[in-house]
Amino acid sequence: MEKSAKTTSAKSFSISEALRYGFNFFKANLVTFIKLGGVLLVINILSNMVTEALKGSALSLIWGLISFAISLLVQIGSIKIVLDLYDKKQLNFSHLYSHSSLFLRYLGASILYVIAVGIGFILLIIPGIYLAIKWQFYSFLIVDKNMGIMESFKKSSAMTEGVKWKLFLFALALAVINILGALVLVVGLIVTIPTTVMATIYIYRKLLSHHSKS
């Protein structure tokens, strides 16, 4: 019991410190985030244009599958990019398409996560919130540590042990910050999204480091 309490204490983190780190990181890397945001916006616009052009045609279903695959690869690449930025590496856009080997693993884990959390929400909401927090780092672990599906869920579960309530409060803080960003003519999201993403990476790496040492 005493050992468990000490472990939880060692894994503790400061929400304000994480948010401050995220904002300071954004300010120090403003140009980099503008470039990244611009590229992601262009990809989204082009994808939507093709979707609209093919709407109602026989190719719309095929394009829908292709578009979904592209979206998933961009998600994987975006995670890799922000992890690299946290590690003070250069912005590398090739990550947006160069991690196809993770595609099926990432897809399988994402489907499992959505189904499990979805069922949890059906069961009085609270189980869904609990599972969402417990396994929230699975995607980072697959991309960052090349883990398998079940391994990533197990590791995330261990990392979040004893700090789920604080992670819940952190998630609420992120939601409020991004809602406020959206209210400022949406322009505020240019600041809040990178800030909250890097704050999340900060906590992910902090918990991963603590768990690796334990």
C-alpha cells in the first residue's frame, strides 16, 4: 500500500505546468506550427474537394475508403511529428506518409478503443470516461514505441494508474481552452490546439518516464 502511494506520488504532474509548457513551446515554435497547420489544412481542403466532386458517382465509395486511409496515415504522421518536435527534432513532413507499416495496427487499436469506450458510455457514461482515460495513450505508444495493440493498451493502463482523476481534470481543462479558442472567431484555435497538443505530449512523456523507472 505504501509502495503504491509512493509510485502514484512520483507519477503526479502539474496541469498548470503542462499547459504553461505547451503555450511556451507554441510561442517558441510559432513558424513551425504555422507550416504544419497549413499543410494539414491543404490536405483537408483537397480531400473535401475530391469528396464533393465525386458525390453521387460510382467512385464516391472507393474515394471514401481512400480518404479514410489517408486521414489515418495523416493522424499517425502528425503524432510522429509532434513527438519529434517535443524531442527538438526538425519538422519532417515525410512522416505524414512514411509510416504505412503502422496502419493496420493503428486502425485495429483505434477500432478497439472506440468500441470499448462506446460501450462504456452506453453503460451509464462513467465506465466510458474511465476507459477513455485509462487507454488514452495507446496511439502515442504505437507510434512512439512501435508497440502492438494489446501492449499499447496495457502500457497506457499502467501509465495512468493512480492519476486518472487528474487526467480527467486535465481533459476538462483542454476542452475548455479549445472551446474558448473556437469562440474567438475560430482564430483562437491556432493557439489553443498546438498548446493543448504539446501539453498532452508533455504529460505523456512524463508518465512514460516515471513508469519506465518504476
